[in-house]
Amino acid sequence: MVAQHKLTNSWRSEAVAMMILGLPLILSQLAQTLINITNTVMLGRVGPDELAASVLGWQLFFVMWMFGNGFGFAVMPLIANSLGAGDSRSVSRYVHMGLLICLAYAVLIMPFLWFSEHIFLALGQDDRIAKLAAEYVRMLQWSMFPQLTIITLRSLLGALQRPNIVVAALIGGVASNFFLNLVFVHGLMGVPSLGMTGSALSTVISTAGIALFLIWYSVKHRSLVQYHLFSRPFIINIEALLEVFRLGWPIGTTIVAEVALFTATSFMMGWLGSIELAAHGIALQLSSITFMVPLGLSAAATVRVGWGFGKANYTAVSRSVRVAMLIGFVVSCMSAALFILFPELLIGFYLDTDDVQSMSVMPVAVGLLMVAAAFQIVDGAQVLANGSLRGLKDTRIPMLLALISYWAIGVPAGYIMAFKLDAGGKGIWWGLARGLSVAAVSLGIRLIIKVRQIKN
């Protein structure tokens, strides 16, 4: 039997429960991010143009992928609410409909990704960088549905308190992706060097393997048999389909509002030059790694808050929210300290220290990492507030707040500081900080209002 979904009656027990659930979710976030990090590190060793192109190509793919993730993420609060209300029969319906929407989405965006070179050129990118980035994306797009499947099944297994198997599967996928990158990018074991395409092919194979393993586990493990997963995968439940879609598209839009904020900065960095773009890619990836901790905690908050909400228990919901925010604050402070104390060490992992051209990226990246340290706390706060609101099935107003914060404030502020006030790359990143700060405050206020409504 799956572990019982118990609510706690003390702050300490809630913190323990949050961390027991959150740690595997954090590790799974980190492991899935490591797949792309492996690609970036491998291509960074090939040359600065390849590094810049991988940053550009990944950002476009990432935006498309993260919107699709909204449908996979929607499965988690729906299952958590159902289990909190004692309804286990809805589990398979939500999973099946989530995967169906993810498949349809992956097919619909393939033409857009295939012709990505035109997009890069229209956005003012260098011809060679645009061509290399498009080469990367054309292969990487085939990993879209496997990656969305991983997110959906991770949501399922997280809500059922079985996230550890996802961590194990993703660690295996990271190892596989690393090995295949060595083979395909650098041409080992008699395989010709495939460069950018080889790195993307490694990701396609690795993510497909992870997805198939998680499907097999969900079907075969004795503790999950009671949910009858994939027993009737082609039966469409319109009510569950619409519920996943209604909850998922605002989640996806909210995620993309933030992700596209960083993507917009990548394009603006491209206008400054390949050195700035490469430095931006390194600083962005390092901050993305630390961001995986509050992001994983936000998933745990979604589940814990969702269980309490399913039982209409104000005390449990309020306690889960406060514990998640406190843990997130401590972790964000630690991340900021890491960036401030060891910037050269962290950046050095991405650069060939024996190459003068590569090392020219170092001082620019260090400056950006200092700005990243400054916005760690607000970035963590806004994602934890959003995760808690998802547990309350509140996604549309948070979506609007995110759009305003990131695009009406963050992007314009970054552009003005960089190109009108001549602050360069740092100006773009300070614009990010302003958008994230507004999001943290507005979403925090929204969360307080929604929690109080439960009490009343």
C-alpha cells in the first residue's frame, strides 16, 4: 500500500514531513537540470561559439518545454486534492489525461522548433550562432514528449509519496547522457563526431529511457497496482481532460512568464556579443541549479497544501505554507553566500582555463553572478508562493501577477538599464531582480488572502 497521506499537528513534524517529501523532489529537479548542464559543459569545451549557440538553442526549447510542463504539474495538485478527499479512483484519469494533453502539445510545437533558425535571425542573432543553435534544436525537439512524460509521472509519484524512484531514474539518465555526449560529441568508440547534433541526440535517448522506465514502474510496482495506471490509456475522460487543461495552462503560462523573462535576457545579451552571451549562459545555469531547491520545495508545498485543502483543514494549510517559506528563505540565503564566496570556482567548471578566449568570459560572468546572489531570496519566495497557490488550485490570478511582474516591469527595466543607461549585462540582470521582487510581493499577498479564505 502507498504511504498514508497524513497531516501533521506540530511545526516540527510539518518541517520533517516537508523535507522528507521535498528532498527527493529537489534532487529530481537537480538531476533533470543536470542533463542540460552536461550538454552545456560538453559543448563549452568545443568552443565559445558552440557554448553560445547551445545557450540560445536551449533557451528557446526550454520556453516551449516549460509551458508544456504546466499540464504535467497540474496533475500533482489534482491528485493531492483527490487523495486528501479520499478519492483514489481519479488518480489514473488525471495521469492519462495529462499525458494525452502533453502528447498533443509536443506534436503541435514541432514545426515551430524545426524552423528555429529563422526565429534566431529575426531576433538579431549572429548568422553562425543562429545556424548552430537551430541544428541543436532540430534534434532536441524529439525529447519534448519524453521530458513532459517525466514531469507528469514525477507529479504522480510525488503526490503518492514515492518520489525516490524518480530521483534514481533521473540519476541514471544523467549518467547515460554524459556517456552518450562523450561518444556523440567527441566521436569516441568509432562513432563520428556529431557536435551540436550529437549532444541533442544524447538527450533524446536518455530522456526516452527515463520515461519508459517510469511508465514500467508505474504499471508494475505492487504498491501502485490499486490505481490501475495505463489499464485503459485510450479512454478519454472529458471532465478530467478539461480539469487538467484548465489548471495546467495558467501554470504553464506562469512558468513561461518567468522563463521567457530569462530567454529575453539571453537575446538581449546576444546583442551585446558572444562573450556576454556565454557569460550570461553560465551565470544563468548556475542560478538555475540553486533555483532547483526552492522549485523542488514548491512541489512539496503543492502536495502538502493540496492534502490539507482537500480536507478543508485551515490549520494544516497555514502550517504547510509557513514551513515551506521558512525553509526556502534559509536555502536562498545559503545559495547567495555560495555565489558571493566562490564565483571563480563555480564559473571555472564551464571554461577551458588554458584557452585565453574562453577565459575572457570569466570577469563578465563573475559580475552577473553577483547580481544573481542579490535576487536569490525573492526568486525563491515567489516560486514557493506559486507552488502553495497551486495546492489551493489557484492558478489564474497568479498567472496575471506573474505576467505583470516579469513583462511590464522586469524586461523593460532590464532593457532601459542595459541600453539606455549603458549598464550593459549587469543592467539586464538588475531588471530581472526588479521583476522577481514584484512577483514575490504580489504572490505573497495573494497567498495570504487565499489561506485566510479557507479559515472563513
